[in-house]
Amino acid sequence: MSKKFDVKVKKTGGGGPQQPDPFWALIVSVLKAIPPKGWLVVVLVLGVLTAGTPHLLISYTCHGRCNKFSQHYDCAYLGVQGMRRNVQPEHQGRCSAIRLLPLDL
């Protein structure tokens, strides 16, 4: 008992190429219109938001006499956002000379 089926595909709709979403076309056109200096500003702003702003070491505190072998426990930095105190040292108990600190938002 075998039955044979006759399958037919009926095409509905326009059949032409699909038009892209106008929202994405607008986004692409805006991004193409940004000049190279504008991209530099965009990259700089994104870098500051993700990594932070540069700060310079002003002073540090250590136990006893401070020498090159002592452990620091308090670092004070001065940078774009002003003075930052009580910053904990990152690497082996030493304060780095320049450090990227996140924004105060």
C-alpha cells in the first residue's frame, strides 16, 4: 500500500529582494558621516569610561622607614579628577608612579 503525494509550492508575496530595515540604514549612514577626528574623540571617551583617567603618584605611606624594600599601604594620586587618597597598591604592595583610576560618577 503505497500512496503517492503530489506536492506543489505556491509562492506568495512580492518575490523580490527583501528591503533592509530603515533603522539600520540610518545608523550606518550616521556612522559613515563621522570624520576621523570624530572617531578619535569617540575612542578617547570610550577609553576613559572603561579604563579611567591617568593619575600621578604624589605620596605614599609605609610602615617604619620607607625604602625600596618596604611595603606601601596607602597611595595618594593627583590627576584629572583631583586628589585621590587611600588608594590601595596593586602590585606587590608598591604604589605605581602612574595609575589609571576609574571615573567618579
